[in-house]
Amino acid sequence: MSGSDGRPRLLLVGGGGGLIGRSALAEMISKGFQIRSLHRHGVPSEATRGVEWVPGDINSVADWAPLLDGVDVVLNLAWYRIGGEQLFAPLYKGLARLMATASELGTPRFLHVSVPPGPPGLESRLPYFTYKRKLDRALEASGLSYAIVRPTMIFAPGDKLLGVMMRLMNRYRLFPMFGDGEYRLSPVASTDVARLLSSLAADRWSGTVDVGGPVSYRYRELTDLMWESLGKRPRYVPLSPWSARTVSRLFEGLGSSLIYEYEVEWLMADLLGLPPCYRLPGPLERVEPYLDQVAETLTGRPRRP
């Protein structure tokens, strides 16, 4: 199906203002897609790109058929970072209705951004994981042509992880070290995830692809690079795994969104050092130039050559 002007349309389901969403918008528009985006509030980055914003809530859409009219590809980025059953269950049901309608209408392609595996205990009890996996399985059984994309730690301007970590280092001159710091991470650029989604939108391969960046770092190696970019000597506050979870749980209870207990447990489980994505041609973006960019913004210190 295509729009009346013959150009393909992409239905972006939530997340258009997020890290992946901003990059995906730019990438998809450059490939000739027209964008129809569903979420509650307008997003400036969408408005400036001529995106058709459909005000709405995924949880309460009773009939997805009008929104799928003329749509060739659905891209689901919608998910919450934290919450309980009462938050994730309605979201899952809304997305399940979307998949069912897309299957009935014969929508050619469905892309879904999921997450890499977590520790077994979290996978079995935390709604963040349990409903994500339930959604993954529903898509696999839907009969749709689909791709499930599972990126590891994503970096981009305005991110909630690496950029925030560097601001804390620069401000306090100290940083917590969870456990031994030997677990691995392979940060991936949001622009590379967007390139992958664009490639998969034009593909008919169905399956799940894990997405790591070009280099797998030990966590302490990565934080040392942050200190180096800031021009400062590394200074850490060592925390045992138990203490790390306890401190993060305390901050979570106080309303902080800096890092959640499950994220600390996931990090220390050494499951996020995914290999480079094999489905993308060309080199993947390394994290060091981004760290230098953040450091320059924070300190005014010129980037390394």
C-alpha cells in the first residue's frame, strides 16, 4: 500500500522524539518515506520535518485500521523505561491490537525495537521484560513480515546514559563503580540503529537481530575514556554489587531517574557487550568522538585530533 501520491508511508508508533526516533525520522525521510506518528503530544523535531502527527494514546486506540491506511511499514518504538503491571499491560494490549489489524489488512512490513536479553530473574518477573518478550512472541506468531531489532546501550546527543554520566563526573569529580567494572558494553550510535531500521524496512527477511557497536569495552575502560575526554584523572567510589543495587533502589525510591536498580543488575550481568551488527554495510560509529563532543560542551576543552 502507498499513499495517494505513490510515496510509501511509515507509521511511527510513539518514540518519535526519543534517541532512536529522532535519528529514524531523519533516515526514513531521506529514503522517501512520509511519516505518520502517533503519540499524545506534538514533538518539535517531527513538526519541523513535516511529519503527520496523529494525537492519540496507543493504549486506547480501538480501531487501528484508519491509521494503517496507506501504510507500508510500521515502526514501533514505544516502551517505558520503568513501571509496573498497570503501565505495561495496557501498552502491550494496544500494540497487540495494532499487530492484529496490520495482519488482517496485509500491511507489508512491521519493525519493532526490543531489548537484548536480561538476567533470568529480571526476565521472569519484571514487567519491563515480561511484556516486551510477550510482544516479541506475538509479532513472531502474527504472520507479518517483521524484524525485531534489539540494540544495546545507545548513544546520541541528549542521551540519558553516557552524557549524563559525564555531566556527573565533571560536576562531582567522583563516580560510582558498580562491582568490579569488568563486565562489557558495546555502545551503538542511534544513527547506526536508524540505518539498520531503514535497511530492514526495505527488506523481507523476518527474524531478530541484536545490535552492538563496533567495540566491546569493559565498563571501567569506557568510564576511563569519559574521564580522559574530560581531561580529568579517574576517581571512583567502589560499590559492591549488593551496595550498587541498594543505592540505585534508594535513589529510585526518591524519584530519581538517573539509573534504576534493574539497570544496574542488567549492567553487571555482563549481557550488554553485543557483537557488531552484521546486517549493516560500512563502518559503525565509534563512541570516542561522541565522548569528546560531550566533553567539549561541558568544559570548553577542544576535542582530541
